[in-house]
Amino acid sequence: MDLNTYLLIWVCIFGLCFGSFYNVVILRSLSGESIIFPPSKCPKCGNKLKFWHNIPLLSYLILRGKCYFCHEKISIQYPLVEFITMLLFAFSFWKFGLTYTTLFVMFWLSCLLIMTATDIKEKLVDCNIAIAAEVSGIIFGWLTGGWHGALFSLLGLVAGALIMEIVARLGYLFAKTRAMGEADTYVAAALGSIFGLYGILKVLLISLAASMIFVVPVFLWNKYKSGDKGTLISAVWFIVALAVFQFAAQNYLTLALLLLTGIFLVYFLLKQMGNIGDKSYFPYVPALALAGLYAIFFIGVGI
């Protein structure tokens, strides 16, 4: 067995262990409990779990997805978060090798995973996690590019926050409320610190495309039934423009086309918010997280 394979096995093991810990962070950040005390317990019956009840993935399989004490079903979230964390750690090591970049990437992906899970579960995000990612992004910028890199990262942070905040406040024009939650601004700022001033624009555009997985399909279906062609056409053109920019030619012309179609799509989405009875925010952090994940592995980080 070569060294890289040996290290990859340990990276996967650590990924599973960290994933188990992230489940605690996800649940207790929502309940307000300490992530350290008290020890793990069944959320249904409250019995303290033994060590062999907490073995990542294996315990879920051994217990057949049920609590050892009360036999209530264990949420699929537990093995899913553990497995996803393992994959993220493994891909990070495979992509960046035995470098400090790998450690930063693992930390950023962990932050995005935790914030995505809480946003999906309760539409709540611990902004302290986003702030930690922001600080680490600036530190990474300094390590890779000195003070110039740190400044570039800081400018990306400001740009990400400003762009997202402007889009969020445009909701007041159409629905008398923010289009997005405040946590989305923190997460966009964190991505800006990671990808820098130029990279954050690409990441936010990718997140707009990723949001179609979560919210736009419902919008498009409603618009199709109501005969509103504006949102449908703008979404199709944005997808085409994104595909051309990403896979065919990356120049100022295709970037301008991408920006223009993106602006039109945002306009139609914001415009239709006024027709939605439920004013609750859509969970946009998952879209930002997917964009960050794609950008880390296929675009690159830092300056």
C-alpha cells in the first residue's frame, strides 16, 4: 500500500468522526445547547448513549436505524452527514494533497455543510460559523499571497456581502420584506474571502444556477401554469449563458451575457415574490454551499 492510499484511508476515518461531531453541532446549534456537555443522548427518550452507539455509520447499520433504548427511528441525517463529510474530506485530500490548503478546504466545506443542514432543517444559520470561515479565508489569502492576498480576500468579503445585501433589500420593492435572510449575506461574505474579489462574482452566479435545484423549479411550474413566460424564458437563457461561459468560451462578451441574463432572472424572481402568500425566506445557503463546493474543486481558491 502506497503512502497516499494509506493517508486517504485515515482521512476517510477522520471524515466520519468529524461528521459525527457535526451532527451534534447541527442539532445543538438549533437548540442552544452546548456542543460539549451533556454527552450524546437519544433525542426521543433522553437516554445517554454508550460509546458503541456513536460509531459513525456502523452504529446506524448495527442498530438498524433505531434507538437501542426506545426503538424509535434514528434520523437519516446522522449517517448522511457522516458519509458526506467523509466524501468531502477524501476529495479535498485527493485534489490538494498533503498541504495546508487541504486543511483550509476541509474547514470551509465543514462550515458550509453545517450551515446548509441547519438552513434546510429550520431556516436558521449560526452566523458565527460564517464569520469563522471569513477570518480563515483572509488568513489563507495572507498565506498564499502575503498582504496583497489578504487585501484581495478582504475585498472579496466586502463585495460578496454588498452584492448579497443589495439583492436581499431589493425584496422590499416587490414584497415589502427582505428577499433573503441576513445569514445569506454572511455566507456570501465568507465565500468572497475564500475566492477573492474576482472569484466571488462567478460563485454568486453559480449559486443562482444552483438555486434552481431548490426554489426555481417551483417558481417555473407556477409560472408555467399561470402562463407567465418571463421567468421561464429568463431562466432558460441564464442556463444557456452559464453553459456557454463555463464550457465554451470565457471572455468579456460571454461574461457580460451571463451577467445580463442573471440580472433578468433575479428581477423576475424578485418580482414574483409579491405574489407569494408565504413570505418566509427560501433556504439559499444550500445554493451558496453548492456553488462554493463547485468553485473549490473546479475554479480554485485564493488569488
